Amino acid sequence: MGVKDILKRVFTKEKKIVITGLDSAGKTTMISFLQNGTFMEHAPTMGKELSQIEVQGIRINVMDMGGQKDFRNLWIGEASTAECVIFMIDAYARERFNEARDELWKLSSIFKKKPLIILANKYDLQPVASISEIIEALNLKDLPSFEVLPISCKTGYGIVKAFMKIYYKLTGKHLTQKTNLRAITVFDQGGIPLTSSSNEDILQGGLFTAIHNFVRESFNSELDQLKMGGHLIIFKRSKHLMGSIVVNESDNIDIPEVESGLNDLLLHLEHMCPELEKDQLDSSKIEYLVDQYASNLL
Ligand SMILES: Nc1nc2c(ncn2[C@@H]2O[C@H](COP(=O)(O)OP(=O)(O)O)[C@@H](O)[C@H]2O)c(=O)[nH]1
Ligand SMILES: [Mg+2]
């Protein structure tokens, strides 16, 4: 790539990515997740569909390609006019890895010139293929350059990270992410902490004890905020759980947004853990789900 091409890529405000991959990999679901911030069901894509995402002054045209056999011959033409090509696979559907490999390799002339990102979707399902299994199954080692990123369009796991990588490939610039949230903790009805995720060591000592005491005493009350040592702690309750998020009091925080995010997390946990209805609790599952959620926020 010459200097002129590099400058053009970095400074053009409009970019194009093409998302390819077999039918049912989750391509349309990911685009809608990026646009709406949550999981939604979709009808299969016919042909191709263009969406636009505006991020920090750059307009990204996202071409969502239908994955059924009839539409796969459209991929190469679209891919040749894009700055970045994504190939998505359903990492749970091992029986389709050979078919995915054959389709991916039909685009190999493109990947010799452009960055290829493989998104390994459905990481919320078990047993999902490991990254090294996917590299092996798709023969990726024979490509000049590639990256495989695990995501789940159901829970949101890895999506922000993947998008930041894609943004960097498109623009040569790092997307700045505001990380105002410091820690998330989820408790059971008895006030027992089930799991905590934090981006700094702030949950040691006094702060955590204060949160814990507050939760034990206030599960049935309406109180939902506590201030302590420059931190603001926001609480929410769902039917069987209680959650807290710690933010810095001095940061410019959109409190209603944090509250609704915490509410969404608790509802998501209730949905994913129907055993809570029977007063049973799988704390390792809750830990896993909260980690997935927090990996996008903290
Ligand atoms: N469990 C799970 N299901 C997903 C995920 N992403 C998409 N799906 C489901 O997979 C199916 C196919 O998704 P869709 O986006 O239409 O796939 P596309 O053909 O690649 O566009 C739909 O039923 C989605 O709800 C995910 O991360 N986890
Ligand atoms: Mg689709």
C-alpha cells in the first residue's frame, strides 16, 4: 500500500465494512446489537442490506450480506470495495466449519490485500469451539494476516472490543472509550455477594463492607444510592437479585443511564437463570454472565 493509499484510508470520513459468513452465523444480529445496544431476533437477510453507524465523526457503512447459498456469490464484489472484511462463524456449529472454510477461502484473493477479522459468535453457548480449534478448522494459518475474536450477540460479550478493533483497522485511530463505571457486584436475596467485576482495586476494605451492609439491610427498601469516599454507589433490585454499580462522584455520569444498564443486567440474569424461581442458584453461571457484561463496560 502506497503513502497516498494510507493517507486516504486514514483521512476519509466514510468507510465501508462487509460482513460475510454462512446463514445463521449472527451477522444481522450483531449489526442490530451495535445499533440498539441489545439483542433482538431477526428475519433471514435477503441479498444484502446496508446500515450506517456514525462513530466519533466517521460514518461506517456496514454491508450485511445474506448467508444462504444463493447469495454467497455477491460477497466477493462487495468485499472488493470495502476497507475491512469480516467473516462471522457460529462457533457452536462445528458441523458447519468445513462449509464455512470453503466459503471463506473463495474470498482469499481479497484477504491477501485487506485486513480480515473472523468473529467467532455464539460464545454464550456450550460447548463452543476454542479459538485455536477455529484457526485449525478454517485453515487460517495459511492466510497472510487475520484475527479471531470471540463474541456473543446474545449477551454482548466481546462486541465492544471487536468493534474497537474494527474501528482501528478502518481508521488507524483508537476509539476512545469512556470508562466511568468502576465496579459491578451482584447479590442474592439474602445479601450474599455472588460476583464482583471491577476495573480498579476499589472493592477492598471499607467500600465493599459498606456496600455489603447496605444490601443486607435494604433489600426490601426503596433506597438506591449511597455516597462514600468520593464514590457514588447505585443499587437496583430484581425479583431474586440485587446489583450495585460504583462510579466516581466527580465523573460526569448519566445516572439514569447507569440505572437502566444495571436494571437490564439484572433482568438479563433473571432471564438466563430460570432456576432462581425454584430458589436455586448457580453462582458460577451468574459470575460468568456478569463477567461477560462487565467486559464491555469496565
Ligand atoms: N445463542 C446465540 N444465538 C445467536 C447469537 N447471535 C445470533 N443468534 C441467533 O442466531 C440466529 C441467526 O442470526 P442472524 O443474525 O439472522 O444470522 P445471519 O444469517 O448471519 O444474519 C438467530 O436466531 C439469532 O437470534 C448469539 O450470540 N448467541
Ligand atoms: Mg442476516
